[in-house]
Amino acid sequence: MASSLSLLSPHALILRTPKTLNLRTPSHRRPLCIKARTVPALTQDDLKKLAADKAVEYVKSGMVLGLGTGSTAAFVVSKLGELIKSGELTDIVGVPTSKRTEDQARSLGIPLSILDDHPRIDLAIDGADEVDPNLDLVKGRGGALLREKMVEAASEKFVVVADETKLVTGLGGSGLAMPVEVVQFCWKYNLIRLQELFKEEGVEAKLRLEGDKPYVTDNYNYIVDLYFKSPIKDGPAAGKEISVLEGVVEHGLFLNMATAVIIAGKEGVDVQTK
């Protein structure tokens, strides 16, 4: 019997298995090592800018605007300057609340005026040092509380911009300064009276310094900063008691003034209105 091998056609296809099967992935096709990128956390300035950009959406051409003072308000003024330069906003008139804001606005080409010539303001935008659940504020750590209150009280709408670190359960709750502007004459007399006024709350009153000299406001007054150990129980009552002291010019409690408060936080921008 012939061998079965002899039955194979000379054209038969013989499949050969390689001696060694290499299961390693070629070096040029090896899986990539992918590292997760961490998104940089937003800084406090980033949050302030987010709030400022949102606030500027309230601005329309032809408005008279109250321009606030402070680091957050500076972002607002900067954005307004950009929009005026690009032509997106026209016929804007700004009423600044400090010399510092006035200088910034002028450098950006924002037309300016004063309350004497524009006693009715369409919209004021400013920052805040503290914001409570009722949208009442502490302002003035930048030293401009008198002019801020005058301009914002004359405004039809007052929009506040802040980051989430400014939220408190009650005014004075941050433990930081609640400013009171006083005349220079016998300032120590008023400092003692202010401290006695809130003696039960354990308030500490300090004259604000700039270097080794008293800080002087744009109105040539001094500032006495009050440091509360616990939130103020009755803001309106506290404001009235401070205001009746002779020699007190203004205090930093801005009560029932804000139309809207824009708070920027890690979760986004939140707009609160009354």
C-alpha cells in the first residue's frame, strides 16, 4: 500500500507553525502610560473676576454707573474699560467712589462725573467685605465707605460682587474689621465711646494705621475699626447707635441696600436677589 504521503499533490500547501510564538507587544505599540491632569484650583482673584464679569452683564449703553472701590470692583472697572474701547458699550458715565477708582477709570478712558451733576445713578457695582443671608453687607475695609454709601444710596440698582469667602452667617462674623469713619478731632474720644458701645459683645476698637501713621480717607478723616468676637445681633440698631455719636461720619454697615449679590465659588456663579 502506498504511503499516504505519496498521495499529496506536488502543489499541496503545507502550513508551518513557527517554532517560537512572540506574544510581546512591539515597543512602538506598547500601551501609553496616561497620567490624569489636575485642573488648577481657582484662585480668589479668579473668583472675583468671574463675579465681576457676571455683574457687567447688567450694564447697558447710556447708563450712569456707580463705580465701586476695592480689588473686586477693580475687575469690574477693567472689564468696563474693555467694553467701551471695543465699542460694545457707549455713552457710559461713571461716578467713582474713591480717588483710586477715579484714577483707574480715567486710565481706561471711562468718562467720569460726580453726584452733583448726576444725582440719579442707574446702577452701582461694588464689592463687599461680608455678605449675610439677608444680603446685608459690611463694606469699607478699603477705606472708601463714605463715598461708597453716598453713591450706592443714590443708585436705582446696587449689584454686589464677591467671592464665597465673604459669606457670613451674621455681620461681623468674620472677625475682621467693621470700619467707622470719624473726624480727626478727638478721634481717641470716639474710639473709646465706640468700644464702650459694644462692651457686652467684647468688641475691640483700633485706629487704622498706614505704616506708623493714622490712615487718612479721601475725605481727610480717620477710621476706627471694630472687631466683633461674635456676629452683630441687631444690625439696624447697631448702625443707629453708631451714627448718633458726634464726630462719627459714617459706618460700614450697608443695610437693605443691595439689589442683587453675585457670589463666585468653586461650583460656579450664584446670583441672589431679594
